[in-house]
Amino acid sequence: MFQSDLLNGHRILVTGGGTGLGRAMSERFLQLGARVVICGRRKAVLDEAARQMMRDHGGEVKAFGLDIRDAQAVDAMVEEIFVERPLTGLVNNAAGNFISPTEALSSRAFDAIANIVFHGTFYVTNAVGKRWIDATRRAGGWKPGMPMNSVMSIIVTWVENGSPFVVPSAMSKAGIAAMTRSLATEWGGYGVRLNAVGPGEIPTEGMSKRLNPGEDPGARSRQNNPMRRPGDMSELQNLAAFLMSGGCDWLTGQLIFMDGGNYLANGGNFYPLRDWTDDQWREARERIEAQNARDRAQRG
Ligand code: COA
């Protein structure tokens, strides 16, 4: 779909780039000639992902171990990146989510998600954006025709209609949508564009284990999606590469939903779980907490 040197000269930070959607987008950027930086909480997982990507495609992938909930750590990482070579793109992919009846959430459970998705995404975006703006000002300002820097944030279709059973995520992702639209106008004059992408179900381990625990990944989409299938990773990779490239710089401030039409047809959210029994919720929680514990054990 793209020329193999489409992203030559680009340097892109992908948060949560060691696994799942983030890893797949990183890999496509690398294939298209970009230098890539990935960050996340599990340094060993990131190092291994970087090693495999460079083995398979050559090029440069740097890995930083940090928690985006820590604003100081985020700023220190972004400073280190920019001192070496400024970024041209940012993909806000890191997130946390799990299904739960809202009345069963503790304040710490709400904070665990809101601190990653709502606060963390802002910390990273502002740490990168202020350096872009500073460099632009020092260079005498940005003018039409000059290259632009691009931010793409992963959101969800339920920023449009809300969703039961994932309320901290729905609230936080709606905040990212508001950030995208707000900064598209505030930073457009500095040569920065921001868009958000809400993918439907593209099965990954982190997502399937926390949002459809115990189910065959993709089964719901095969039954209910208008296109009778889940999304393919290559579709997100291509959309991300397009948004990171300079091929359509006038596109900014947009929320792009890529879900085979599912949210238009079925709401695309977790309303169908209203029929779950207490036992089903108990079982789901046990599976989710086991996955959380496995992830925690891999953090430094
Ligand atoms: N139902 C209700 N509460 C839950 C829960 C569940 N299924 N899973 C976790 N919690 C609660 C915990 O009990 C804890 O609250 P408490 O201290 O009051 O008991 C709180 O959430 C924080 O859990 P903890 O595991 O300590 O958080 P963490 O910071 O280690 O992990 C998460 C953050 C919970 C968001 C975890 O799911 C995560 O790291 N996710 C990242 C990857 C991801 O979610 N990917 C999928 C995106 S679709």
C-alpha cells in the first residue's frame, strides 16, 4: 500500500509499544523507514520486542521502561529522546482497562485506569508538544508548506455513546477525544496535527484477557459485526502509517472509528453484558486479576 521509504526521516514514539496494537504499529513504522522509540512498564518485554523488530527489519528501535502515570519520568524520557534526535510523531497507545460492574470498583481501581489513560496520555502529549513548539519558535515559527509533527491517540468507539462496565475507560478516552480536538486548534499554528483512532475488536492478548475473558478472541465480532469479522492488525498498521506520514496534513482534530460499522449497528460497547450473572462476573474478575498479577510480575 505504501512506498517502502514513506517514513524515512521520521522518528516516532509509541507508548505501550512492546505488545499488542502498539507493537504492530511500531513494526510497520520501522518497515517504512522510521526510527522508533517504544516505552512501557515491562522493560524486559520492550527490550525483547525491540530486539526482534530490529532483527526482522533492521533500523533503530529504542526502548524505555517507565510508567506514564509518573509525569516526571515521562518528562525525563522525552527530554532524553529529544536531546538525541527530536521526534516527528507520537502514538498514544498505552492504556489500561478491564470490565467490571461500576458499583464494584474501588477508588483505586478507577484511578488505576484514569491515571494511565487520562493523565498519562496528557503527560506524554504535553511533554512532546512543548518541545515541538519550543523548537518551532526558536526556528522562527512554522509556516504552511513546512513538515508537520503528528499525534495519533488510540481511543474507543464508546466515546460517542458511552459504555456500561468500562466506565473509567469510557470517561478517560472521552478526555483524550476532547484533547485531540482542542489541541488540533491550539497547536495547528505550530505545525502539530492530532487525530484519534477508535478501533473495533482487533484481538490482542492484553485486550482479550481483560475485556472478553474466557472467550474465543474475535468470536463476538464474527457473530455480530456487519462485516462478520474482527479487525485485522494490518488495517490499523496502514491507518497509523497514513496518519504519521505527511500525505494529508490538513486532516486534524478528527476521531476516526475503524470497526467495520459495528458501533453504528450494535452500539459496539459492553451493554450485552447486562445479562451476566454474579457468578460470571466473579469468574471474569478472577481471570482479569490473574492476568494483572502475571503482568505485574514482569515489571521491574
Ligand atoms: N474488577 C474490579 N477491580 C479490579 C479488577 C477487576 N477485574 N482488576 C483490578 N481491580 C482493582 C484492584 O483490586 C485494585 O484496587 P484495590 O487496591 O482497591 O483492590 C485496583 O484495581 C488496581 O489494581 P492493580 O492490579 O494494583 O493495578 P495496576 O496498576 O497493577 O494495573 C490495571 C493497572 C488494573 C489497569 C491493569 O489492568 C493493567 O496494567 N492494564 C494494562 C494493560 C491493559 O489493560 N490492556 C488492555 C487494554 S484494552
